[in-house]
Amino acid sequence: MADVKRPLITDEGIQVSAVCPVIISASRATDLPAYYADWFIHRLRRGYVRWVNSYNPHLPYYVSFEDTRAIVFWSRNPLPLFPHFDELDRRGFVYYFQVTLTDYGPEGLEPGVPPLEERISTFIRLSERVGRDRVIWRFDPVLLTSSLDMNTLLSRIAYIGELIAPYTKKFVFSFVDTTYSKVKKQAGIWHFRSPDPDEKEIFIKGIIDMNRSWGITLASCADDAGYGPEIEQNRCVDDVLLRMIGQHDAALLRYLDTHPGKDPGQRPACKCIKSKDIGQYDTCMHGCVYCYATDHAKAQGNFEKHRSSPEADTITGETFVQQRRIDRDIQSYLL
């Protein structure tokens, strides 16, 4: 069933039609909490965003927060969002975090993320603030290099896990997917790869052994391989979790009752329920070389655009009026 559409008045005073999703993803496409937390809160106050479709960037697509009851945050550094938790709570949103906490610093694969110890501290503080049910640990992606073997990788995961397992209830992993064009290109430059079948078996056995002391749920993301009864197939946008943490929200529960099943817009192996992502590709500044969502040269330029218009209805700052003018100029040039 499609999201409800309603009329909306934009920042420029133009009446448009906007979709009104109940669940927002913020975001698979960029680290919105790390780099655009203030923008996100401003847009919540304004009541809408204009989402940019990477395949058709000049077609306006408006997303209203009128019906929004739940938000799934994705981040490597949620710290900039901390000052806004009280407002999110006052507005009554049900929310939780997918926090990617990896350790590829020695290989130089994550040049823009904070030091590991800072990220561990932030993870713990986040859990203490919102509850361990609402902070999910992602080790994503799992990859190897010529200097990083599986035993070393598992030792790094064990170190992190011993510190943060008391502050989460789930560990989610996925193996790097080099079929994405951006990832394939970077894999050739940085010489990283997905584990082979034997290495994957060692990985699975390793995390199961670790979990004897952690005592949390283990889950794989968008992977139908089947790793045995100890490993669940994850739903990152999770109706079960939303029901638990949002049991007080009758509107959210009604939506979950009437919209069962996976999001058809996601990959076949993805088990997520439907949400609307409001992020924008090529805007994350972490610089992770294995990222499928970011051209890092474009991201720098887009971040500068954002800084010049930090409250616009898109992350990159161009208002719809400005974009229409650019489109007309391009069309005139082509003619």
C-alpha cells in the first residue's frame, strides 16, 4: 500500500503534494546524525524535506512528517544528535539506532571516523541515554585485506564486544559486497575483499563462541545464506522492535498491523519493513573506502553546499526554485 499523500506548502510558498510516511529511515544513504543532525531537527520543525532521487535528481519529491511516528537512525557517530534527544522525546517519536562500530583504522579504510575509543564511549553513552534495546551494534562490512586476516579481525571484534555487549542486545554483520560499482573500484585500489567460504565459517564460529559471554542476539544483514540457528536474518527496520519500544503508540501499532511484510523496494534478501529514507547519496564525509553510497569527491562539494544553506529542504542546500533555474540554464545551453 502506498503512503498517504497530502498537500504541502514549501519554504518558497509553493503548494505541492507530499508523501506522509509513518516510518522514516535516517539514513541508509548518508550518516545523517554525524553530519546533518541540526539540519534534520530543523526540517522536523518545518514539517517536511525534499528528497533527492539519485536516478532522477531534478524531479521534486516531498516527504512530510505529518504522520511520522518512528525513526530509524543509522550512524557511525551519533554524538551530534545527543543535544536533540529531549526534543525528539517531546515530539513523541519512537526511535532507535543502528550504530556501525568497526575497527579498520590500522588499514586506513575509515579515515574520517573518530578514534575507536571515542566511538566506544559514544556507543555506551547512547545506550545509557536511550536504553540498550534501542542501540544495535553493526559490524558492517566484514572484509579482509592482505594485512588483515580473519583471526586478527575476530580479535578486534572481541575487544569491542567485551566493552559494549552490556549496552546492546544485538550484533548485526554483513560481508562486503564488491558487486557495487563504487565498492568494486575501491576494492581494486585498496586491496580489500570479502572472506571466502572457509573464512566465513571461521567468522561465524568465532562470533558464536564470543557470544557465550556476550549473551546477545546475532544476526546477518540482507543475507539468505543461512548460518545456522544461532544467527538470525536481521530486519534493520524492524516491526518486532518497533512494537516493543513503541507499545504506547496506538497510531504506530495500527500502522504495523495494517502494513505487514517486507519493503518491496529493498534487496531480495533484505527483511526490513517499509520505511522512507530521507538521506542523500554522496554526502557522507567519513571517507570509508568500502562505501557503496558515496563518491568522496562529490561528497566534499555537497558538504560545502550544505554549509552555505544549512536549513534548506534538501541536504545539499539547493531550493527547488534554485534548482529549476539551474535546469532552465542547462536546457538553454543545450539548445
